[in-house]
Amino acid sequence: AGPDLAAALDLADEFTALIRKQSTGTLKEWLTRAVLSPCPEVSRFAEGISRDESAVDAAVTTRWSNGPVEGHVNRLKSIKRQMYGRAGFALLKARVVNAA
């Protein structure tokens, strides 16, 4: 399992570099190697990505990210959870507006 594990870890590192835009390789090249991987988990992951390859390729190649939106959603949900059962919408709205 040594060489197979090493190959799987290398593919995982390459995918991480692609997502973080630190790699010069392309998603198509990575998918070609990953589907042929001896590690079934890696090849299944690559097959799943292949099903929506255009969306993943757009995430890898464009500079846009939905990270800031997800951060705001997380902040709002945290405030909501802190207040669960304590008050109504008016207080929630006041906390969100004042926290921003």
C-alpha cells in the first residue's frame, strides 16, 4: 500500500494546489491522472468532479469566489443560534444591523 498511498497523497496535494491557484497544471490533466489512480477513493473523487467539470474548472481558473458571501451567512447563522428561543425578529434585526 506504500506506493499507492504515496501516489494518492501526491494527487491530493496537486488538487489542493490547483484549487488554491498555486499550480501551473490544468484540471483536465489532473483528472486524467486521478481517474487512472490505483486508489479507488481518488478515482471516485475524480469521476465525481468530471460530472460537473465545467463548474470546477471555472472555480479553478477564475478569480471570483463566493467566500465573502459564505462568511456573512456564517456570521448571521451564528447570531441567530446565539439568540435561539430568546427573542423575536426585531431583536435579531437590531443585532445584525448593529454588528455590521
